[in-house]
Amino acid sequence: MTREEKNKVIDYLQSKFEENSIFYVTDSSALTVAEVNELRGLCYENGITMKVAKNTLVKKALKRLDEEGDIYKEVYDLLVGPTSIMFAEVNNAPAKVIKEFRKKHDKPVLKGAFIDKALYIGDDKVEMLSKLKSKEELIGDIIFLLQSPARNVISALQSGGQNLAGILKTLSEREEN
């Protein structure tokens, strides 16, 4: 690979890291070409970009973005052996794809997941990561929770108004008698 080709790969990876605050570092080395294509297809269906790259090029792309030198420090330790990177916009999508793909295959193995500056290291985190809620799901939950008390207050006021009207009617009928 020429220096120019390496720079193009580094530029591409850098742009992907800038676009996505969510990426998973995996090892899919034991998969056959057909299995890798199947995995890529599953990734594509779920809005995930999968890129196999040399560890040194991934490190250089991350170092360009890491001005303080410590944001991706632990990610560098994961870049050993065969590596593929899964870029996603939804935090649990790659974990769900890995979990689904593993129903038939042993790989990919999760080395780590970087989600909004938080790092989850180890293959044992796949199950937990697949259950994480996306930002949209969390926002929906918050809106639902905020609406619930308002609904209860409105409901109480409506039923209270009917009760109050009934009491006033009863009192007015008593005075007439």
C-alpha cells in the first residue's frame, strides 16, 4: 500500500469517526468471505458501516481527532490483531447485529464499543449493549413520563368538577326544601 493510499484510508476513517460518536471494534478474522458478506449485508440493513482496516491506520485517524491525547487512549489498546470497525448512529444497532449474526456463527467477537465517549470493553458486553435504549427511545420515555402527571391532574380536575357540580346541585336542592 502506497503512502497516498494509506492517507486516503486515514482520511476516510477520520471522517467516519467525526460523523459517528458510536463505533464498535470487533474481530471477524475467522469468517469466510461468504460469511463476511452476509455480515456486511446485515450491517447495511441496519444502517451500520463496517470497515476492515489496519490497526496502525485506525490509530492514526483517531490521533488526528484526539487533540488532548486521552479520549481514545483505551481504544488504542483494543487495536491488536485483526480488526473491523462498525460505525453506527444508533448505539445498540451493532450489538444487535452481532447478537443476531452469532446465532449461526462464532464471530465477530466484540473487542470494545465506544458510545458517546464511554468505552465498553469485552465480548461479554454484547448482551448489555443490545439492550441499551437509543436516544429516540429515551426521549420518548421522558416525554411519556412528563405527560403522565399532567394527564392525572387533568383527569382529577375533570372528575372533581363533576363531583363539585353534583355537590352544589344537592346543596341547592336541600336549601329549597
